[in-house]
Amino acid sequence: MHLEVLATAWHAINTKSMFTAYYNPNLGRAPQVIIPYDQYMESLKNNYSIGMRFRMRFEGEEAPEQR
């Protein structure tokens, strides 16, 4: 997050005024994904090696895998 956005928000909170923050997730850094802590800890149990193939399931994918 940019410091000017935080500074604007902080000033607005202190003066009890409104502010607007524009967010475009397509700009800047690589996308970030938030996963549950338990799911992350479970993934550490797998032993991944270079070149290994795997599939990621996304939320809402309930249909069986098709080929």
C-alpha cells in the first residue's frame, strides 16, 4: 500500500472527514492470494521437487476433472 493513501486515510480519520482510496489490483506487484492458515500448514507436509506437476483447485470448482 502506498504511503500517501495511508496518510490521507489517517488525516481523514483524525479530522472525521471522508476520503476516497482507489485500488486497482492489476497494477503493481504480482497478485496475492490469501489462504487459510491450516491449508498452508497442510501444504508444507508435501515434498515438492523441481519440475513436479500439480493442479490447483479454485473456489467454486466442484465438477470432476475433465480431460
